[in-house]
Amino acid sequence: RKPLESVRIFATQLPNQKSTTDMAIYLEIQDNDEVPFGNTINRPIQIGENISLVIRGRSQGDTYNLFVHSCYASDKQGLAKIMLIDRFGCAVQPKLTGQMIRMKKAGQTYYYFRFSAFKFPGPDDVYFTCAVDISQNESFPVLFLFQKMQG
């Protein structure tokens, strides 16, 4: 079997295509109380409510490295879109989202960030998408907290 160099998948709330690895990736919206180990929110959310977007992954034997980045929110058609996390894993809208946090526990890798619930004009549904890079060989960057310098 040929070794896996690097794979990019997209974790969304919509069903994904067949995976090319044995890695299971989940994207959930959770309350901030027990993030990232809480339950998925299965109720309507109020605008301004403090919630978290959690991306978690698990593979057999802990053989893959994960890097979550390029997260955005959109309306159903994808016409209205706002970038939340950039390609380096950093918050794009610091007034809207917290920094991305990465942790490992019990064989799972978690990435999550906190934010205040919002909506686009029109229907109430907001869709979230994040790019997830998976690799056996690469070590992905450590997430750094950057502060904007004012001068």
C-alpha cells in the first residue's frame, strides 16, 4: 500500500464524500461549558449566544497528523460568506471569534474556537466549513497567538 503523503478534506455540516483515510472527522457546534468534550447543540441558537465550533478527528493507531484551517461561515447558497479562521489557523475576525485551540486527548485531536452566534440576512441557517489537512509524514505548524500592533 502506497503511503499517504497529504490529504485535504473539508469538514462541513453536510454529508461528505467517501474518505480516503481511516480518519474520522467530525464538525460540531457545542455550548462553551464543556468544550471540546460537550454535546452537540441540537436546538435553535439565539443571536449573540456564546458557542464553539469543534472539529475532532480520530484514526486507528494515532497515525495521522491534523491541521484545521480556512474556516468560514456561509448562507445555504454560499453567496454570503465570512472567513473566520485563515489558512494559518488564526482568527480573521477577532471581535467575532476567539483563537483556534488545538489539543489531543485519549487518541483524538481537537481543534476549536469560540464565537458569538450570528446570522446572515434572510433565512436563519448558517453553514460552517473548515479545511482539514491530514498527513502521516508532515508535522503541521504550532498555532501561535498573534496580537495586532497599533502604531
